[in-house]
Amino acid sequence: MLLYRLFFFVREAVQGIKNNAFIHAIAIGTITFALLTFGIFIITVINLDRIFDDWGKRMHVIVYLDGKSTEEETTAVSEAIAGLPQTGKVTYISKEEALSMLKENLQNQAGILDNLDENPLPPSLEVQLKEEHANPQSISIFVKEVKKLNNISDVDYGQEWLRKFSAFISMIKLVGTGVGGFLLLATIFIISNTIKLTIYSRRDEIEIMKLVGATNLSIQIPFFLEGITQGFLASLLSLGILYVGFKLLIYKITIDYSLYLGYVDIIFLPQKLFAALILLGIALGIFGCVFSMGRFLKV
Amino acid sequence: MIQMFDVYKVYPNKHSALTAINLHINKGDFTFLTGQSGAGKTTMINLIFCAERATKGQIVVKGINLGKIKKSRIPYLRRDIGVVFQDFKLLNSRTVFENVVFALEVTGARRAEIKRKAWQVLKLVGLQNRLDATPLELSGGEQQRIAIARAIINDPTILLADEPTGNLDSEITHDIMELFKNINNRGTTVVIATHNNTLAQQYATRHLTLERGRIINPEEQ
Ligand SMILES: Nc1ncnc2c1ncn2[C@@H]1O[C@H](COP(=O)(O)OP(=O)(O)OP(=O)(O)O)[C@@H](O)[C@H]1O
Ligand SMILES: [Mg+2]
């Protein structure tokens, strides 16, 4: 009994899609566009987060010591830092080592350093954090602790960089959420209108269905099936486009920007989000139906 | 089978279409509802299958009080009431067979049963050879036969017809009336609304006349 009804609903839905192929194509295009935007946004954010984390991993904290501190004081600081839970490896860099490193970096302009009466560079400790703490949040907690110690002149961990980059990521997330929300509404609006059109084009059929005693539910189900089909096809389409676009772009990015990327693999959507995007497509289709139906089913 | 007690119908535009209607149609009656254009015939038919609701008064169909029926029950009531219209209301993109079985399919009947019943009713209306034609390939009389087949495929206890022969010539009109008579003979209560008085006098076992929303021959009851 149920199976026969299901056949009937599916046949009605297929008929509906055939009769209104153009309208359905528009709806599928719209959902695809929305899902594509979501997909691009999600892939971007996920990968920026990964790059951000990787930078954290490779980042070390340089603790500049007070130039006038004694050897004991220096050892005390070094031990205190080594005792912090986040600390992995601590390397001492003396004033002299710092100067020779600077000279090396300056290469042929190193001459300007020759006129110095006195080495102006402070001694420092280069701290490599443990792997599990090598992320922006842990680093800032660690730095706070270090700053409490005596005989320290400054702590440098590329904070400006981190701050700017994390602000950049936050902004992308914010804009993405705003645009995404708007797109979501716009998509539901467009889908509900396409469904309205298909309902309108089938009003005779609906009238007769009511006349011969079809329940409202059985009148609605074929439209829901159409909406679900739209959403499903659109999500497959957008995933396909995303994947191809991703592969093409990734090839170029990894060649041109490998320096910045370090060892991060740029990844496509994780499986969970893959499924989520398909579900979102289907949900959009269903929502579109819900908003367009009510009015047509009176009496 | 169909009872009305002091029924009024006033449309939202304040137009009063039916006034103080009392009637009692029995099981197996072959009733004609006549009256001039605008007398309220269609309104009456629409009230019986819940396409409209009475403004005042009680309507009881098959023992169900339509003033109190739940919206969700209306479809089930309609499966037991076949309706035929002047303009046939067929789906022109579907075949004769598909049109006729539409009423069974929405109720979730089995394929074998659908075929058996479709064959039965199409034979009764004399169209068993045109299963694959579409309505527009058929004459008006044939189209009305399809509509009648669709209306009776659920074996309804009541068959309503609103001006069923309005678009047909007199010879075909009589064929269709014979068909209604046949259906009536199988026990179905038939109500036909028409402005054609002669037709009513020729076929009716019950004849009600409406004039500006009132029944003017209540002595018939
Ligand atoms: N939906 C409606 N809204 C407002 N007024 C209506 C509506 N339907 C019918 N009427 C009015 O109610 C009155 C009765 O209409 P009804 O359709 O029942 O008449 P009828 O006897 O079927 O006429 P006809 O022979 O022309 O079909 C008419 O005056 C009509 O204008
Ligand atoms: Mg009428």
C-alpha cells in the first residue's frame, strides 16, 4: 500500500520536473551558486586556520634579557623558563652570537656595524615550545608568564604578525557568515518562488487531486520530492565544481606560494562538511517548499 | 443521504446565494436541481462536497455533519462522493487511463486493483478502446464520459453533476443521462444540477427547483 503510494509520488515528482525543466534548472543553479559560495568560504577558512596553526608550530619565542644582568640572574631566568609547562627547548644566545648572526643577515652591508664602539645587542633566550603548545593561544599564555620574570627587557614572538593574521581570519569568518546568511535567505526565497511557479503550473492537477479526495499531505509530497531532488542535484553539482576548481587552483598556489605555506597541505572539504553541504542543499530545497506551499492548499 | 436544515450561504461579497434551504435526498434518489443562471445550483453542489461551507444551518451527508467535520477528514468524505462538471476538468497532458485512475492512485490502491476497476468503469462508459488517447483527441461527450468514469471509480455512494451536459448536443446529452441512470440503478445516489427543465422532467425521480436561492417547489419533498 505504502509502496504503491511512494511510486505514485515519485512518478508525480518526475512528471513535475519534466514539465517544468527550465524552472527546476534555475532553482538548481541558484542552490548550486549558494553552496559553491559556502564551500569556497569553508575551504578558505579551514585552510587559513591550518596555515595559522602551522605558523604557530614553527614559531619560537625570543626572550631578550636585560643587558646588565649577571650570569646567575641569566641562569635563573633560563631555568625559570625551562620550568614552564609549555617550554620545549631553550637556547642561550649571547651578545656576541647575536651580533655575528646580525652580521650574517646583513651580508655585504655588514660594514655599518664596524663603527660600533660597543655591542648594542642584548643576550637572549630562544625558546622552542612543546608541540602541543605550539599554537597562538598557548604562546600568548606562555608569554604572559615569561613577562612576569625579572631581568627581562622584551619578549618577541612575532605578535604583530599573529595578531594581524588572526584578525584577518576573524574578519573573513565574519564576512563569510554575513554573506552566507544573506545567501541562505536569498536562496530559500528563490527556491520558494520556483516551487510556487511549478505549483501554479500544476494548479489544475492540484484542484483535481483535492476533488477526488487526495489528502493535503499526498498533494505536498511530490513537491517536497522535487525540492529534495533539486537540493541533492545542486549539492552534487557544487561539490563537483568545487573539487575541479580546487584541484586547478591548488596546483598554482602550491607552486607560487610554497614559501608562505611551509609544510601545510591545502585540503579539500573534510568528510563531515562534505556530507553537511549535501544536507544543506537538501534542506534548502525543503525549506523552499515549506515557504511556498501553505497558501496553495486551502480548501 | 443528503439533508439540509435551514441552510444559508452568503458569499464574502455579501451576496446571498442560498436562503433557508431545507431538503432531504434519500439513498438511491435520482434528483434534479434546476433553476436559472445564478439561482444557486452550483453553490448547492459545492456545499455537499465541502468545496464551500454553509454560512448558517446544518448539512448532513452520509450521517456526517459538515459543519463539524475536521478539515483533515474532508478528503475521505470526497472519496465517497464523485463529482462531474460542465467543463470536465480533465488533465489534458495525461491519457484517458491515467485520468481515470488518478482518483484511485491518490488513495494508494494496488496496481492490479487499479487496472481492474479502470477497465470496469471504462467499459461502463463505453470507452474501453480509447485508453491511450488524450482528452483533447476525444469529443466533448467522450470527455464527459471519462470524467464520469473518474467520478465513479471509487464506487462512491453519491454522484454529483454540475451542468454535466451543458457543453453537449441533445443526442449526446441523452446518452449521458442514460449513463447516469445506469449508475443510479447500481444504487448510487445521483444529484444533477442543470438549467434544462425539460431534461429534469424527462429523467428525474426527484425534482427541486431553485429561484434566487430558494427552493420553490418544496411540496415535492
Ligand atoms: N465565489 C463566489 N463569490 C461570490 N459570489 C458568488 C460566488 N459563487 C457564486 N456567487 C453568486 O452566487 C449566486 C449563485 O451562484 P451559483 O453559481 O450557485 O449559480 P448557478 O445556479 O450555478 O448558476 P449557473 O447556472 O450560471 O451556473 C450568483 O448570483 C453568483 O453571482
Ligand atoms: Mg453553476
